[in-house]
Amino acid sequence: MSEFLQLEIQDGVRMTWNVIPGTKQDAANCVVPVSAIYTPLNPNAEIPVLPYAPLRCRICRSILNPFSMVDFNSKLWLCPFCFHRNHFPQQYSTVSQTNLPTELYPQYATVEYMATAETGPVSPPVFLFVVDTCMIEEEIGYLKSALAQAVELLPDQSLVGFITFGTYVQVHELGFGLLPKSYVFRGTKEVTKDQILEQMGFFAGKTKPKTGVIAGARDGLSAESIARFLLPASECEFMLNSVIEELQKDPWPVSADQRASRCTGAALSVAAGLLGVCVPGSGARIMAFIGGPSTEGPGSIISKPLSEPIRSHKDLDKGSAPLYNKAVKFYEEIASQLVHQGHVLDLFACALDQVGVAEMKVAVERTGGIVVLAESFGHSVFKDSLRRIFQSSDNDLGLSFNGIFEINCSKDVKIQGIIGPCTSLEKRSPLSSDTVVGQGNTSAWKMCGLDKKTSLCLVFDIVRKDAPDTTDQSKNEFYFQFLTYYQHHDGQMRLRSTTILRRWVAGSGSVQELITGFDQEAAAAVMARLVSFKMEAEVDFDPVRWLDRALISLCSKFGDYHKETPSSFSLSPRLSIFPQFIFNLRRSQFVQVFNNSPDETAYFRMMLNRENVANAVVMIQPSLISYSFQSEPEPVLLDVTAIAPDRILLLDSYFTIVVFHGITIAQWRKAGYQDQEGHEVFAKLLRDPKEEADSVIKERFPVPRLVVCDQYGSQARFLLAKLNPSVTYNSDNPPPPGGDVIFTDDASFQVFMDHLQRLAVQ
């Protein structure tokens, strides 16, 4: 595994198969698709930033890289993708074996270009706050203090706008400092760009152009009219703070048996229109703070009477959620508009009820937005996550904007699509496969918002029918090049290029080589994204059966065994943890939607689809660390037998971190031994897991929920739900003294493996 981790640190790429099956049939037999999880802005201090434009191949437009063959005498370079011979331009005239440009050094397979002449002026980021006011006073108080903190942390040069909504939508004119002034729109209707231009007085006292698209300062809007609504943070801090200070609950009366009338869809439509009018094409984020379900106008998810319950997974499966499809269609239109403008939708949903994340998922995911889900605006999950977005530190997000992602690869490989936060640009090319997964039918994608952690899952299609000639070394090599053109968080446009080399294998003797190149962590992350995608896209899809079949086929092909003898079955160390990942994936919140609302499921899947391999693996199979007097902190099996009365367990399941005290430890803690002299070792034992949890929380976004609980306490369920049920209420073997049992009929990992071995050797 360590070599795969090293490749990821260097280039941000993890592939399921690092040695590629040579034919279409071989690839199909390998079960897990040939795919890569790529982090375009993978932070690596050693990546050189070159102050000039990249050198491209004249035919396929790929960029000069360490795998290009160079003829120093005739000053030519051979493109490894299309084999075209290109001349070096004048500025490369001094190229020689002893004087190579940076992009040809073998250790720099990833480089970044920053050509100032090409990129134009530096544009400041834009933040448009869209704030829900249909909440109780206490929640509004929490939100006001969080927003006031965020305003202080905004970069001085960034532009800020402010919209509030309840029954009506109010756009606040921050540029009018004499008294508070706002434009009000009805919440029952969608608002078009033309209506915004007209009703918000963008052409007051001037004639409006008869034709053409009106957008931004370059198309006839005066800078003054834009500055009424979007101002530099340093100029409007006082006005913005006074608007936040005076935020009040929506004044429209709500009867006791009704929900508040909340027009979320209309507010987002006004926000998207305003940004499209004022700053099209420059990096902008709509940050929506929502405290309940939308009940009014376009995109509403539920009617007002409280007697009608909000939709559940069961309702969606049976088709008895009448507003769901209409709302999804509305947010698809918002997504298309935002992608066209190059803008991002971020969602902060803080309520005990659902707010409609499942419907908005399409707009957040296609624009590369951030999503934070919490129970209240006073919860640390929300407050700390919001602060992390703006604060600059070692763990900052490095928010970047307006990305375009392109792929080049050698012939015989095509791209089925990408599962992740991006949108297809419909740029069909010879590289596009006929089979589409996720955002496909293209070789270029728009990424309106991306950060240091954003990771894409690229699914490839091997199209070669005949086995390659593996005796000729040059013929069994092939290449991928990933290009990301984006607006860096300091405002400049940059281009990052990553080129990687892999090789084909074919024939009967290739099995061992395939196993050596198999990355089981990357494979688990890819299978999780695929199964989540299929659950949403395919009707009557059975995820557990699909995962089981895939695992049985994989073990039949790559396991060592005598036919019909389950006891002889064994797997190479390269594959041995994969069944465990699949076992935990079958039980995870991505596959088992029971006990989760559609909003929670949408949130979990959005996070899975944007995180790198290491984080995805923690979501699928949480890590468990044991702290005790007898030994140093050590990882233990994710099993109910790990529980002991004199142990503290630290569970990290990505969204939740649990510090679990065994019953004896809990009794000592309640008796206050840790505060007494002579019990310093016990005090340290209590402190260590808390410090480890804090260090994880500091690095992670969104900030996870911290649960501190005791054995047999009600919150112990956060740990028990994730453990392998090797000891249940009806199993023959009793738990160890002071241990625990799990009340479930789920199969344990041992039973799962017994069945797998029996089926794999048939």
C-alpha cells in the first residue's frame, strides 16, 4: 500500500488497477472497473509553479511532460499521446540534455503554470449570503453571531452581498449607507434576469440596450449600479453588520397547525440572477443558510399543514412525494444557470427537521459547493465549519473557483464519465465512451468550485479487443494527462497538469501482475461511489446483491483455492482487506438508508463523492483506537469484542467521532479520581483520546460531531452501530467479562466470510 500512498502524495492520483488489463474482456473479468480517484489541487509544496505558458502538442493539445521523447539536435519533441512531432518554439532554443526545462524533469510529473499575460486581471472572490429568517428567535441569535464572525474573517478585497428571505425575498442595498434599503420580491414566483435588471433599477435614468445578453460591467452595466448590491468587504463592514444586527424573525403570522411560509427556491433564483447580472464568469459563491423546509413557491418540498409529514425514503420509493420531482427539476435549472455563470452554491442546513438537501443536491454537487448539515445554528458542527471556510491557517480549504478539467489518454482507453462535484461540458471527443457513468459523454468538465480536498472519480473504458504485444516494452506503456484550469484563491488563473504512466498486461500469466497492482483502498472508494450512483440512477437496483456478486466474482478470479474446498481458500495480502471493506460498505449509511432521512443520505453521498481515498475509507470502515493502562494507544478490530470495562475506545467514522469509556473507567471518572493526587496516570488516560479527537477535528471539514459517552449509556449507540456483531443476543459464545452484546440479527463478518469462501470456490 505504501507505494500507492507515495504516488498520491506526489501527484494526487490513486488507481484501482495500477497495472491495466489489456483487453475489454480482461477488464470486464476484473470486476472492479479501471478507474482513478484524482485530487486536482492536491497540496504538495514540491510542485513547481512555472511563470510561463505551457507548450502544447499541435494535434491533440496535450502538454509537454516528462514522458515526451526529445530530439535535442533538431529541437523536436514527440507527443506520447498522438506520436506527433512538434518543434520547440524560440524560447526553448537553449534546450539540451544538461539544460532541461522544469516540465521535462522526471520527478515533476505534476506542474503548475501561471502565465500572467494570458490570464488577464486578478478578480476578487464574491460571497453572496442568502439567509433564512423563518426560525425561532434563539436560532436567529445563533446565526447572527456566526455571520458576524464570518464577516470579520472575509478577505478585505472580496465582494459581499446580502439577501434575506421568509415569505418574501429581500435584497439588501449595502451601497446605500444613509438608511437600510432593500428590494422585495414575491416568494411564490421564479425571478428572471430581466426582471432583476428592471425592478432593481440597473438602468435607472439610462436606456436599456435592445439586444444582446446584459451581464456585468463589460456589457453596459455601470460599476456604480453593481456596487449598490456587491461591495468590497472592507467598505461595507459597518452596513453589513448593522443589517445582520437587525435581523428579525419573519413578521408574517404562522398559525399553530401550519409550517412557516419559506420561499427558499425563489431566494436562490434571485441570488443566481443577481450574480449572473453583476459578475458572470468570475468566482462567486452563494452561501445559503437554511433553517427549515421550503413551503412556498418554486422548489418547495412540502405543503404548509403540519398534519402532512415530510417525505421519507419510503415515500420516494413508492412515488408518493408529489413535490419531489418538480423540486429536483427546478434545482436542475438553477444548477445549469450557475454552471453557465461559473458560480457555486454552498448549503448550510441547520434544523431538526429536513430542509430539502435531497432536492438541492443536484445544484450543490454540479457547482462543486460545500454542504454542512447540523441540528442547529448553535451547534459546533456549523459554527466551526463556517469559521474554517474563511480563516487562513495550515488547514485552510484553499477555496478555488471557475475550474475546467480535461483529460487526455493514449488510444485504447476511453472515458465513461466522472462521479464527483463537476458538470459535463458536453465536449464529445474520440475519448468519450458510449457507456456513460455519472457526468459523461465528454472529455471536459466544469468545476465551478474546488478546494484542496475535492476529488473526482474517473471511470475508464478499455476498448482494445486484441491482447497487446507485451514483449515490446514501448508498446505496453500508456499515459493519462489530467489538466485543471482554475482561479487560484489569490485570484490568479492557473493551469495544473498531471501526467502519469501505467502499463498493460495480458494473457493467462497476467493474474499475478494484476494482483500486485491492485489498490484495495481505492477500489473500496470507487465501489462506494458506484453503488451510491446506481442507487440514485437505476430503478429497482439491489445494492447489496450487486456488491455481493462483484465480490464473489473478484474472489473467484484472484483467490487461491482448490475447487469445491472452501477451507483451502486464501487471498493475497493485496486483496485480503477488500472483503472487509465490502462487508462494512454493505452495512454503511450509503447502502442502508433505513433510519436515515433522504436529506441525511444525500449529505453522506455528497461528502463521499468529493473526498479523497483515505477519507472515503474512514467513512466506509471507521477506525477504532484503544486506550488502556496495559498498553500504548493501539488500533483494534472494529468488533464488539473490543469493548472492555477498563478501556477507552476512540471511534472515527468521519462524520462522528466517539470517545467511549468502559464502565469501570466511567465509574472512576464520576468518582473524580482524575482530580486526586496519585492518579495522574488515570487523568492522562482520560486526556489522551480527547486530544487525539481534537487533532482530527482540527484537520477535517465539515467539522465532525464529537460524542463522549459511557458503556451502557444511551449515546453508546453511536459506537455499537458501527461494530461487527460477532457477539449478539442469540449467539452461542458469551461476551468476555465486562464486554457487550449487540441486539441485532445482522450477519457477523465471520459468517459473511464463510459464505463468501463457499461461493467463491464453486
